[in-house]
Amino acid sequence: MAKSKSSKAFEFETISADEASNRKSTRGRRRSKYSPIGERFADLKKGEVLVFKATKNEVQGIRNYMRRNFEDAHVVNSRSLDGDNFEVYLSEA
């Protein structure tokens, strides 16, 4: 005879969208290693460009992160330095 698994009913509550946003952004949420770049980009003023160095693989990761989080509001350019290093230029579109 098979054991029956006890099913637990879901407990619901209704909260405001602001409260949901606050809860989702608190500790325990996965954070990308590129999050600091996104935070600095969000603080850029019109006409400013964020410049930093990254490896070839990191440049692609940054492009993907920015596309996922900022859609078409950004421009990522890069130029090759020595070896596998690049200089990255991040600005508003």
C-alpha cells in the first residue's frame, strides 16, 4: 500500500505592488556579478559615459546583463587593449 503524501493548502495574502517590490528586492534574491555596473549606469547623467576594463567574456556578460535589465536604453561599446582585455564604454542610448 502506497503512502499518501499530505497536501498542504497554499496560504494567500493580498499586498500592494509597492510592498511586493520591496519584498522581492530584499536579501535572498540572486544578484548578478554585473549588478554594480547596472547600479552605476542607473546613476549616469545625460551625456556621461561609464568607462571600465573587462575581459572578452565579461564584455559579453555585460552586454547580456544590460539587455535584460535596461532593454534599449543603453549603448555598450568596447575596444581591444592588450591580450584578452577590453575597455568598455557604457552610455545611454
